[in-house]
Amino acid sequence: MKPTYSIVAPIYNEIENIQPLYDRIHQVMDPVDGHWELVAVNDGSTDGSREALHELYQRDPEHVRVVDFARNFGHQIAVSAGMDYACGDAVILIDADLQDPPELIPEMIDKWQDGYEVVFAVRARRKGESWLKVTLASLFYRVLYRITDVSIPLDTGDFRLMDRRVVDAVSSMPERHRFIRGMVSWVGFRQTGIEYERDERHSGETKYPLRKQLRLAWDGITGFSYFPLQLATWVGFLIAVLAALTIPVVVYLRAFTDAEPLKGQATTLVSVLFLGGVQLISLGIIGEYLGRIHSEVMRRPLYIVSETLGIDEVQAKEHG
Ligand code: UDP
Ligand code: MG
């Protein structure tokens, strides 16, 4: 039987990009042997993207699937929903802004047919993104690589092809704070990468301001590492040892010399403030993990769907 390919695209205010995205996917996928579907997850857009997707569905109900969220739930959740609703033998995650060229998909499919279950795209170069973003991202991936047990490949986004088994495995992971590229590495299977040059956004502004980027980075770190928690232990040890070494020195100076060590309030104040800062940071880190435990314990559904188009309800698996 011929394989089915699902292309999952999260959409948040991408009205200008929907038609070009569809056109390019159509062009790329038509010569490919097999059936394909575009699963567009509308993540609470406010710019008419929803209507544009409905129109697209009316024109091509054979290939277009639409999942409409009740509000904005965020990129990683939208991708997760797309994976839940996709029914392909292979699922391809792609950004809707055409920064990930659909022309790379046939190459991914080749690797998949060679037996790889995950084919991720490595960003060899990024065009049209700010120096700050590229530097921060590059630093983040390297820190993450060092402090986690899973080997998350450097400089990869969510642009990737996954075999059905990988999709099912990732979908069965119930966590709320999702860092999909990490989760895909975590499940294992045979994985390989292909390099590509990341294009500029086709149209519109980035939907990932620094605040959201940092949140995603934290989700990546807290989801796959306890290192920040252990940091408090190590800093604690370091300061305790330093203090223990200083005590006999201070006692000696006090008892046997005229020197007046640690004279004045400034010294006391600075050391108290320093320690207070370290303690607050440690508390904050515990708070980050605690907040995540809290949101897991509440067990709210991961997302709320208001409407679907072209989706067979029996096939659609509810998540959360
Ligand atoms: N996106 C989303 N929900 C959000 C933010 C972004 O579905 O809350 C989608 C967005 O429409 C795009 C993809 O996620 O298809 C990546 O976002 P963006 O291109 O803004 O990120 P960047 O490439 O700048 O990191
Ligand atoms: Mg983008």
C-alpha cells in the first residue's frame, strides 16, 4: 500500500503565508508516490487565518485538514495537536512561515524509506534573523547539550519527519510543558539529520518574542535536566567551604593581632546581600520546577478544540 504523509503546520496569525505554504507543499508533494494531507492547526489566530484555512479546505477537501483551537495555546501545543490528528505513516512538522523550505521534504522521505524513523533538519545557516536571537539560540543548544542526559541534536528546530511509531510514542507522553525536539530525541529510534539553510520569513513578524523564547528554553531545560536544582547544592558547598576556611583566619587575626578584619558594616552588608541573592535564586529555581509539578497535577487538557474540518472523528485521538 502507498504511504500517507501528514504535514503538520501550526498557524498563529499567518494569513499572508497560508496560500504560499499550501502552494509550495502541493508542488513538492504531488510528484511523491503516496497520499498527503496538510494538517493546519489554527492556534487562536486573530487576523483571519481561520477563515483563510476554511476557504482552503473548501477548495481542496482531499488534502486539507483544519484543527481550530478555542484560543492561543502556543506553538508546541499546536504541534502536539497536529501530531494527534495526523493519520499519516510519516508525519512532517513544518513552520507555516516558510522558513523551513518544503522542498526538503522529499529528501526526508528518502531517508525515511532508507529505514530512519526520525529525519531532522539541521540549520546550517539562518537568514534574516537578529544577531541576538541566533547567538542566544546557539548558546542555549550547547548548554542544553551539556546538562541533559538525552542527546538533543544541536541547532535543530521542529522541522523534521517522524515515523508513525515515533509520533505515537511522543503523543503518549502526557507532559504539559512540551519541548518537542527534546521529546523526539528522548524516545530514541534511528535518527538522522540533513542540513539546510533556514530562509527568511515569507511574510509577517516572528511570533516568538524573547519572552516566549526564554520560556521555551526553560521548558527544554527543566523537562530534561535537574542540573539547575543541583546547582544550588554545589554553590552551597562552595560557599560553606570558603566560609569554613575563613573562620580560623578571622579568629586568629582577632585574638593575636591588632588588625581589624571585616571592619565596618559594608563588608557585612555585602556578604549578607550576596548570600540572600544566591538563596533567592535557588528558591526561584525550585519554584520553576514546583510550578511545573503544579500544572501537571491539575491535569487540565492540553488544548481545547473548537472545530475540525476534514478530520474523521473516529481517527482523531483526544489528548490530555
Ligand atoms: N506559532 C503558533 N503559536 C504561537 C506562536 C507561533 O502556532 O503562539 C507558529 C507560527 O505561526 C509559526 C511557527 O509557530 O508557524 C513558528 O513561529 P515563528 O515563525 O514566529 O517563530 P520563529 O521562526 O521566529 O522562531
Ligand atoms: Mg519562523
